Amino acid sequence: MKAKRLKKIVSILVFLILLLAFFFYPVNRYVEKPGGIVDLSTLVKINNHKDKEKGSFSLTYVTFQQASCYQLLRSHFEPYWDVLSYEQVLGGSTNQESYDFLQNYYFENAQQMAVYNAFKAANEKATIQFKGLYVLDFVDGSKAKKQLKVGDIITHVNGQKLENSLTLFQFLKNEKPGNQLKLTVKRGNKTLTMDITLMKDDQNQAKLGIIIGSDIDLKTSQKVAFDAEGFGGPSAGLMFTLEIYEQLTKENIRHGQKIAGTGTMDELGNVGQIGGIDKKIVSADKAGVELFFVPKDQQKEDDNEKIAKKVAKQIHTKMKIVPVATFNEALTYLKNQK
């Protein structure tokens, strides 16, 4: 009797352990799924401005989570869940460090471009000074990886100060694969000089083999404070711009609506394509959003507008989908509402 009872207890324990493992033990796959929205008035403040008008501007986000067996099984029945490998999560970055730096850089740049465009539109002073080029990551086979590090800032090429990103490409046009460029680099508090051997691209042209991004100094007539720790990537650019413009002008361009959206923002106010648009539409709909700005499809490979409208139809949302190509288009649309 005791042996049978012990065997039964062991069987129950094993079953419970397996059950827990099925639901909670992480496997080597990740699930990307709809996340939620965040009211941007809680993340952005201009001179401690309190937004008293009704409605809201919100960013939308997707959720990445290391999957359990249960979540892998469930993903087959969830139309807006995607299962990804670790390499797919990194999105082409060479390692976790590069991925984290890239996401932080893109998010900070989105904030800077949002401030710049909003201030310009509101006739407030905003100036950008180019300081150099960040090393964000390396391409496969890059010889520069032996000397440069992610986070380095390139300030000079062959002794000449970089005025913008085009300056670097002008140097490369006159070089051949195998030649060397002398780079002056800021690494923390140190200034380093190094000779980098150039590699060839698909057209047999010379390239450094690095992914770069501009390091800029933005000066404005009023201080803008961000409290957005834990977020990353460039996709909140458009919505940050709208929120900052609203706080600067107090024009009440929302007209009491709950507004969300997505899209990158560059120095000229262009709205760029983003990832996970299907999940962001689902997230916004569940949160009761009334109007959603989506990047307009302009190039052959663009698909944000098409996917957004398709998903909106699939989930039978009452939310209005508004494609825009620029910040000015979004602003004009809101100003023309009654």
C-alpha cells in the first residue's frame, strides 16, 4: 500500500512539474504579439506643462517574450502572434550589445527629430549641430570590427572634419576595396586614430563595413524632458512630434479624441515605415483608440498602410486609419477636423 501510495505521489509530482514546464519553462524561441498604448503626456513634459485638454496622443508598442511550449502551441491559434528565433529578434544586429545600443540610439534620435520638427512647426527656435557619426553595428565580414567598437563616434576622415554623413560617402567614392582610411574616433573620453581597411560591397565599391547614425546636438528655446525608460526603437517619432507640438502651442488639435499611431520621423518631417504594424493596430483597437496614424505607402516595398487597412477590416474596428507621409500631413488633418 505504501509503495502504491508513494508511486502515486511521485506520478502526481512528475505530472505537475511537466505541466509547469509546459506553461512556464522558456524555450529557444520568442513570441512577438500585440502590446498596448502609452499616453505620451506621461512621458513628455515641456516646462512642467500640464495637458488639460481632453483626449490623448499615444504611442503603440508590441511585446516580445521568450516563449514556453504553451505559447508556441497557442501561437497557431492567434492570428497576430509571430514566433521568432533569437537571430530574428536581433533584426540583423551582430549581438545583444549592438541590438540594445541600436534600439536606444533610434529611440533617442526619434525624440530629437520630434522636438526639432515640433518646434519648427510651432515657430519656436530649434537648431541641430552635427558632431560625428556613431558606429551602430558591423556588417558581416567587416574588417573595421577589429578596431572600432559599437558606440564609437567618428569625427574626422583622413584628417578632415565630417560635416555630415554625406562627407564620409564622398571619401568612399574615391577609394577602392583594400585601401585604407584614417579615422579619428571618440571613445568615451579618449580620442583615437586608426587606419581601417576598406571592404567591397555588392557592386564592388569600397565600404567601411559599418552601420552608422548621426550624433547631433539639439538646442531649443524651451527645455523638453522625456521620461521614457524601457522603450526603444524609432517608431514613436510621429506621435512624439504631435504631443510636443500640442504642449508647445496649446491649440487642442486632438478635439477630445483618443489618438494613437506609429511612424519614424526624420529631420525633414518625413514619416517612415515601421515593423509590427498589424500588432499595433490590434493593440490600439483594444485600447479604444478612435484615430490611428499609419505611415503612408510610397515606395514599392512599403506595406504599412496596406497591412493596417487589412487588419482593421479583419478585426472590424471602428477606429479610423489615417495614412500620412509627413508630420505636416498629420497636423493638417487634425487642424481641419471639427
